[in-house]
Amino acid sequence: MPARLSPTAPATGVPAVGGTGLRADAELNRRRVLDTARALFVSRGIDVPMATIARHARVGVATLYRRFPTRDALVTAVFSDELSVCRASMEEALADDDPWRGFCRTIESVCASQAQDRGFSDAFLSSFPDMAGFERERRRIEEGFAEVVRRAKAAGRLRQDFDLSDLTLVFMANQGVIGDARTAPAASRRLVAHLLRSFETGRAEPARPLPPPAPLRLGRSHRAPER
């Protein structure tokens, strides 16, 4: 939704954007930086140099650092919406009256997001000790995961030897098959189906069919194409 413009800012004659405290031109620069950073994080990962982001966004490096003093601040701003979506996924799983279904949907949802968004995957699996907001939100998500796991075990559907840290292994494994954007969704779905099948116990019905395999070949490089 477009930003709502407030009346002309006093003393400057430049319209200010409601809710941000920034002049309209400054807000446009900020939005351009965020959009550019997101595109670069997704295609190249979160280690893209800040100077590269500034150049692609067509702003000065000083302007970039004035809005986002550190890379952590920029990463947090770029992926705040995804963290909210992740938390919503946890809440839906906890509200599901079938603990195993909630567990499966959570894994499938997060891994599908990973397959579409490499930058968020890198951010979620990394540590940002200086960004309290990001870490606090991630801890909430991890606590939600822990409860989803506990309920699935209590229902007798998830292996008792499944450890919460195995979730990180799942996301790391999924990250390993999504290097090629053309095959990432199919490869991710099949990997997750294999993993969920191995985690399940006390199955009272035949296993769900696996999704169709991705067109992969052994030894093929899965690096994302250079941009």
C-alpha cells in the first residue's frame, strides 16, 4: 500500500511521509535501499557488501549508513515481515488440533519459504548478537517450534529421539538443495517429504506419496547464477 503523505513539512517545503518521520524523498531512498538489499540478499546471500547495495540502490554509501548504521540493522529491517510470517506459522501449528499435522505443516512452510528466499534462510540460520529485536523474535519462533515438537511427541506421532536441534539440521539440509532457483521448489518438497517420513512413528495409515523428484544430476553444481 502506498505511503500516506502528510501535509508539507514545516521549514522545508518538502512533503513528509506519515508515520516515518522522514521527508518524502528520504522515505523513497529508504524504500529503494530496502528493496535493493532484499533482492541482493535473496540472490547472493546476506554477505553482499554494503557499498554494493548502495550502488545498486543509486544512493551514496553515507546515505545508506545514515539510515542503517550496521549490516545487522539492514538485515533486520529487510526481513522483519518474514519473521512475522514465521511466527504466524508457529501459532497456526499450535492452534491445530492434530499435533502431527501442525508439525508437518510448519516444516513444509518454513522450508518452502527457504526455497524461495535465500536471504531469509541465511539470516534465520545466522546470529546477530547486536540486534535484540531480531534475536527476540527468533527466540519466540524457536520456543513455538519446541512446543510443536513436544505436542507431536506426546501424540505418539513424532519419534521420541527427535531433538529440537534437528530442526536446524532440516533447514541446513534444505538450504543445501536450493542453490538452483529452477529446481529449488521441487527439490525442497521432495527432501522435506523424505525427512518427515523418517521422523514419523506409530503410522496408522500408508505413507503419503513422495512429491515428484527434481531434475537433478549427481555432481551438478547448485550455485545460483551470477547476477
